[in-house]
Amino acid sequence: MVYRPLRYEQMMKAAEAYDVRARRMFGGMGVYTGERMFAFLIGEEIALKLAPGDYESAMEIPGASEMRPEPDADPMREYVKLPKAVLDNAETFMVWVEKSCEYVQRRASQSA
């Protein structure tokens, strides 16, 4: 049986316009647009890679936090673990997914 976090289908549907794929890593799944990872899923949690300004805004949302793949691990740089209130609101979640995908794609094109 293939492991899929509980929020896998939600993420793949929200990001389908960005040519996404997922692969297992660190006990969860990394979600990629092109060759760049923009999201990390583990169980019921989703973290998105965000531009500095968006990162700061996301961290102000009640319940948002740094993403740590394991409790004692260092935080994943630039990744914000979104709270359940955001994950359960399709419109709000889509806004954050778009910000993340566009940030990662922009960085990829700048480094090419």
C-alpha cells in the first residue's frame, strides 16, 4: 500500500494548475511544481514554502507555525505549517497554495 497523508488529495487538487507531483520524504511527502518542492505534507498537516513577506503574514495567522518534520528536528526554512482553519477553507487554502507555487516557480526561473 502506498502511503498518502490525509491531506494529499486536497493538496493535489488545489495545485493541479501547477503541474504537481509528490514523492515520499522524511516520513511525509514533498509536493513539487516542476523540479522545485513547494509543500510538505505529513499526516493532517500541510506546510508551504513562502516568500519572506508571505512567510511573515502566514506566521501571524493564529495556529500557524514553523514546519518541523520531526519534533526535535530543525525547522524547514521558509516553510509555514498552516493551521486547520486555513486548510479547511478551500478559498483561503487556494490563495496560499498559489502564493507558494508562484514563489517557487519565480525562484526557479531566476536561477535558470
